[in-house]
Amino acid sequence: MHNTSPFLTRLGIQLPIILAPMAGVATPELAAAVSNAGGLGSLGIGPSTVEQARQMIEQTRALTDKPFNINLFCHAPAQPDAAREARWLQHLAPLFDEIGMPPPSSIKAGYQSAVENDQLFDMLLELRPAVVSFHFGLPAAERIQALQEAGICLLATATNLEEARLIEQAGIDGIVAQGIEAGGHRGVFDPAADDEQLSTAVLVRLLVQHTSLPVIGAGGIMDGQGIRAMLDLGAAAVQLGTAFILCPESSANSAYRQALQSERAATTRLTASLSGRPARGMLNRIISHGDAAGSPPPAGYPIAYDAAKQLNAAASQQGNHDFAAQWAGQGAPLARELPAAELVQRLAEEWRGA
């Protein structure tokens, strides 16, 4: 059984509660509020430019003197494939027709992987956030060493035991065990590999038994009872994302919030149709269309995202939000609309009283 306290001390937090990075939803205000309440706030900077990421870190530091986490996307660099992209755009053409817009003639990756972005690591070594985490894989060994020598605590996502062992071998400080229930992008290292789609509970137990690192349970955890269950299984902490989307500090728009508070929250799907990589969100038109029988494979990640974002941007101008990436986990119907600090307090009270 892992001892929780030393790991929380390493992270510099009082409560075993971590905000999921949720790129595009987690804001400096949300991250700071969670950190100020005793948990670990997080910011996902995967789609951000280096300057945007710098501004987010500086804005968060203006709101809290507590530790927070910066999350990087470490996917294999995008591999353009004109024929595959053309087939995907042809498949999406009926959706563009619905909103009276011709499909784009081409699509491209909207952002780099962290593994090919030297300036990003230079910025992190300069600003030295307390915690940096990796999703979709790991950066080069020399970058891991440089971040650790700068005093930064490192975390990485695993969806199975093999990925967890690679994380442990790399000298990372803790493992985020992402179960199949989790909303947003699945952190698989190789999206072409078979995915056992382990539940959070099973994955946490496997990693606790077969690795020596602290394990953070992630996926489907929405209340203090869920936190207690993960800690009882041996997790050192938990990570919650969907639970925080309805907080006023998140950047989720009104359509996203309304969907999460409606019957739609009960139906989520794991799909690659939005971005080109498996991710769980509330079922919508683009997921249904993209995953229908006979559909071609989506364009690669994050090239497919370009098409989805263009489609959603045009549709949303018409008040149509059927094509938005509204990421959410299987626990979505349990989401509560509370200020972040109040939600952290409620989670802690439920966990301790569970």
C-alpha cells in the first residue's frame, strides 16, 4: 500500500485532489482556485503557443502562491497524409452542407507536439512550475532530467501496465492512472495498439501492485465517495475533470454547460472522429456521423481536429452547437454547479465522511 502523505508533500498540497488539465476548459482562475483550496490546480497547454502558455502560467501565479501543474501533449508528431485527409473531408462534406458551408480544401495540424518544441521546454525551465505532467507519452530522457534538476515534480498518464512501466523506468515521480471512464483525450502512448480499456479501479490496483510509484486515480470520480474508493484501492491521490466543468471559473461556454446539465450528459462516447485520437465526449452529430458503419478512418491527430473546429466554428455562429467537442466522462450526470473552492471543500467533506 502506498503512503499518501509523502507524495502530497512532494506535490506541495494538503488534499489528495488534482484538477485534470482539460486544455481549453481549465483556466488560470480555475487552477488557482483549486490550488488555493488545498488541491493541485492544473492547466493543459497542449494546443497553446509558447507565449500563450507563458501568459497562462503568469496569470495563475498572480492568483495563487500555491503549486499547480502544467500538462504537455507528448504525442508523436503529426504525419500528414493528403489522401487520408481528403477521404475524411469528403466524409464530413454532408455536415458542412447542413450549415451551408463548403468543406475546407485541406486541413493541417493546429499545434506541435511538446516532443518537438524546444522553446516550450526552455520556457518551463525558466518559469519552473511546481509540477509538469505528460499526456500521450513521454519527452526525451534529457528533457525529463533537466526538468527534475530544476526541482519540478513530474507526472505522466498511463492507461495500462506497460505504459506505467515505461513511466517508472523514465524516472517520473508519479503515474496518473486514466481509466476508460475518463472524459477528454485518452492518454494512450500508441493509438494504433490494442487498448484493453481498463476501468479506473482495475488500473489503479494493477499499478499499485506492480509499480513502486505513487498512483493517481483518474476517470469517473465525481464526489468524495469516489475519492475514498480510489484511496482505499491504494491510490495516493485522485484527478477530477468533468466534476469541475460547471464551476464558474471554467471556460466552458453556455451550450457546453447546458448539455452537461441535460439528459445528454448520460450518453458519452469514446471517439477519434473529432480530433483523430480517442477521446470521450457527449454524443453529438459529428461523433454519430464519424463513427457510423462504413466511415473511413479519421485524419491523423491533431489534423482531424482542424476539420472539426472549422465545422463547429461555422455552425456555432448560427447557434448550432451539434458539432462541438464537449468532452465529458461517464460520471457526467453527477456534475455539480459550484464555485471551485466550494466544490473542493465539499469533495473533502464527503471523502472524510464517506
